[in-house]
Amino acid sequence: MQRLHPALQHYAWGSPTAIPQILCAAPDGRPVAEAWFGAHPSAPSGLGDDGTPLDVALAADPDGALGPDVVSRFGAQLPFLLKLIAAAQPLSLQVHPSVDLAHEGYAAEDARGVALDDPARSYRDRNHKPELVYALTRFEALVGFRAPRRAAEILAGLDHPVARRLHKTILEDPTSEGMRAAFTELVSRETRPTPEEVADLAALFRRRRFEGSPSPRTDHAVELLAAAHPGDPGAITAVLLNPVTLQPGEAFFVPAGAVHAYLSGLAVELMANSDNVLRAGLTVKHVDVPELLRAVDCVAAPPIRIAPEHAFDATDVFYAPVDDFELSVTRAEDARPARVPGGGPRVVLCLDGDVRLQTATGDEIALLGGQAAFVTADDGALHVQGSGRVVQAAVP
């Protein structure tokens, strides 16, 4: 067990203060969008006093660090990636691919000679990227497609040619295929509304919000996205998508193929060990609409909220419907060590307070808020003692 140092990502949508506050670090004025605690080769965390990249350390002793079971199932790599995410502005409209599509897309970009670090590359690895979001503050998002009839209700009565076309498309085919057609029209280069049309329609949503709107929440989402990305038709897709709000301590799961856009908030994010993102808009990064349309699932479904299971006295576990990861939250409150569930390789992040981790092999490490540790498979069972809250990413 050794201390783990995060790799920070300074994307423009990040907050300059939220993650530094958790890490007990002084803000330097730059946005900090994400802090990565993992071994993805594009931004591995540093391990121990010398900051050895975690992926390098795992490669040196995969059986000891990961355990034979994990190596046999996932290869000599950590199956998950734990992050802190702080959205001060909306993120891109995006989809993550399935494993099969990731293998296919990665091979195709390799064959075209697209370098792994090329900003125009969509596939950074061969893995899928399902993810679980555990809110630390109120967290707002758009996740998955809503019912077609509801989307048509929200569009009804808007006196704008784009709204009328979308409304007609959905009413003529109130199925997932009708929603796919409407979504495709909004994001495809050949059919997307002009920036002027987007601005005019967003203004209608803004005014309607205070005039008996059928969905003030959707109107507000369109307004927020249009303000963050003027002229981008991705803002209008809020009409087609499910709004979701997490309160602190709540979680949802985003499967591969689910279109989503995170709007605001601070959260822990746990995902498969991947950096594959297919974007359709609301970003200055690479957009690949044809590839996103290959990956997206347009079937209407409510956001998948994950209810925790109470494992031990001080621990709740959020079980995601994938084999790559599970998330537990332990609240240490007294001098008695609290058992943390699970085995194998684990990443433990202290969110607040002052705690001490103890392994079955007798190792101990003290963590303050914002500090993390990597626990190997050889370390065995884990207990936490002190006063604070820790999250643990582990393999089921």
C-alpha cells in the first residue's frame, strides 16, 4: 500500500477551486476539471514518494499488485479509473463506445496512422467506458433519451421552423427511430440548424420558461447550454434527453451507448479504465458525429439510479451492472477500525477528515482529505480508522 498522487486535467469547463479545495491545495487560477486516480497510460497517477507512474509499477509485478484473478479477467492492467470531476460549465454532448466498437475504432484509427496523442483521435484505447457518478454536491446532467411523446409535448407550440420539423419527425414515428432521426438532424453537419436558428430557438425557450411552459426544467437546460456554447445545436438536444439531478450521496450509472452531458456539480466518477469519448457538440474538442451515431442507443429509458447496499456498519456499496468496478463509501467516526469491503487492487480516496488505513499484512498509512492510496491484492483485507469519509474503487 502506497500513497497515490492524482493526475490533474485542466479542461476549460472545470472549476478553479472545487477540486483544489478537496485536495487541500492552493488554487492557481487554472480550471481543474478532473483529478485522475488510476493507471490509464494517457495520465497515470504517481505512486509513492518517487511518483512512479502507476501503470509502470503494475507492469513490474502484475500478479502481486492486481492478483491472478484480475490479471486473468482483464490482463495486466487496473480495470477501473477513479476521478474527481468538477463541472463549472457544461461538458460535451457525448457517448462512450462498447468494447466491440472500441476495438474496431481503435484498429481503424491505427490503420489510418492517427497518433494516440492526436487531438483528432476518438479512440485512445480498446476498452468500453461505462461510468458511475457519486455526487458530492448537487449534480445536474442530461442522460439518455426521454419518451418520444414527452419530447413532442415539449416541442409543441414553439413557433420556429426547427421546432416544427423536430415535432413532426417525432409525431410521425414516436419510437426510438423517430428520436434517432430528430437527434441526427440536430447534430449532423448536413442538416444541423444554423447558429442563428439555434440562437432564435434558444430565445424562445428562455421566454417560454416563465409563460406556462410544459417543462421549465428543459427550457432552463437549453438556455444554459446555449449560453455556454452559442450557436451549437447540441443545446437543443436537451429537448430529447432526460434531465437528472443528484443530491449529495446519490449516484447514477451511465452505460456504454448512452448519450449524456453533465451540466454542473462536483462528484466522484468511477469508470472502466478508458479514455474513449465520442462527441457530437458542446465542446471545442474533437467532434465525431458519424462515429457517435454508430455508438448511441436511442431507446427511451430513465436514468439508472444506483441505490447503495449497506455492507458493514459504516459502509455503503454502489454495485454497478458491470464487471470492471464497484464503489464503496465508508464513514469512520470512532476509534474502532471500520472494515472496508472487497479485495484485490483498490484505490482509496479520503474525501474529508483524518483517517488511517490498515491492511491485513500490517501496513498503515495516514490520509487527510484529498489524499489517496493504492492498495495491492497482496495487502489483503482493509480497515479504516479515525474521523472522515473515504471512497474505495475496487473490482467486484
